[in-house]
Amino acid sequence: MFFLKKLIYYYYEKKLQKEVLNKKVPSHVGIILDGNRRYAERKGFTNVSQGHRQGADKIDEVILWCLELNIKIVTIWGFSTDNFKRTEGEVDSLFNIIKSKLELYIDSDFINKNKIKVNIIGKKNLLPDDLKDVIRRLEEKTASYSNLYLYIALGYGGRQEICDAFGKFIADNFCDISFAVKEDENNKNTSSAQTLSCSSLSNLITIENISKYIYATGVPDPELIIRTSGEVRLSGFLLWQSAYSEYYFCDAYWPEFRKIDFLRAIRSYQFRQIRQGR
């Protein structure tokens, strides 16, 4: 019975992949890797870190599926700013798993032969120093690759990204305000100069200008965002970039996410694109 079930899944997967490859696939897919802890609890693991380890192993599998479908950009959410609220032991364990995974990537045949460029986005200053060192070495090693772009969000929050973008934007343009106020002090009319300067600054606040300051500048917005584990929310993932994204919510916990689940997500995206064209 098990063999028969496996055979049916095999042919169904092949049929799905053929169907998906006959239509346009998204160029950028975002994935919220959710359900590692609940998976570990359901499996009866003595430590939830076992669920996180299996979740880390799943990443390579999914990247391979993306390569097969010629998906060029993948953004995965590995650690959120909210995750810092977990127990110190779990946070330390998560960072160790992430560091080990990224360290393996530096000399990985999978990464280097497939020419996968890896970049980390988020509040990197909040990460442990040893992890930041691994990130630096990995980004340097893969800097020239362009077959697939893998963005891993660590210490990431969507609201924080938007705040940081506006902060950098203001910092780069603040000199105009300072100059205008100082210049007008000679004319004893500071308030009018300040109003004029702020008005000029507000005219610079456009979608295009703010987009230049998000963590992954110049990257096309994701056309499809997938979340595993049955949770039907974004939790702040790529808030700025996902205004026109399609969403797909899968019941499977991340370590159990199958190629069939992935292909169904892509097929769902393709059906929605067809409907939009009518």
C-alpha cells in the first residue's frame, strides 16, 4: 500500500510540474518558513531545535525546485525581530543552526556549482558577531553569482524595514533642511524657510525614492508569497514589496513541505494570472 501511494504521488508530481512549466512562472517567490516548533512538538522531539534543524535542511530542497522551474529570485524568512522574544536558549539555538547552515554554504557544491548568490537582509547589527562574520564571508564568496538570487531575512521585520528606509532617506536629504534654516536666520524669517524646506522634502517622498532605501534595493517585488503551517497572515513579511503579490497559504508545516505543495502554489498563482487577463 505504501509503495502504491508513493507511485501515485510520483506520477502526480510529474504531471503537476509539466503543467506548471507550460505557463509563466513567477520570477520572485517569497516564503515564510513557519511551523518548525509545532512540527517538533507533534513529532514528540525532546527539543524544538530538532524541528528548526529539519527546517534548515528543507531550504536546499526548495531552492532546487526553484532552479528546476527557472525561478530567479527567492526570499525566505529565517528569523524575525519578534523571534528575539523567545527564550534565550531557543534564540541561541536558532542562531547556531543558522550560522552552521550559512557556514556550509560558503564551500557548498550546491551553492557554488549552481551559482547562487546569497544575501542576508534585516537588522544585521542585532545578530551575534560570529554570525555576522559568516554572513560577510558568504556574501563575498557568492557576490559574482547570478543564476539564482537567494535573500535570507534575518532579524527582519516589515515595519522595521520601512522605518529604516524612511530614516535613511531623511538622513540623506536632511542637509537641505539644515542649510535652508541657517541661511534664513540672516533674514530673521526661520519659520518660512523651514516650511519651504519641509515642503520640498515632502515632494521627494515618492514610492520610487523610498524603494531605493529598503534592505534589498533594486530587487523586483515578489509575485508570489507562500506561507506554510496553516497560518493565514503575513506577519509583516515584505510589507513594502508585497502590495501586488499573490498569496498562497499551505497547511503543511515547513519541514514537511513537499514538492507537490510547492507546485500547487505555483499553479494557483498561474490560474490567478489567467483570470486577471480576462
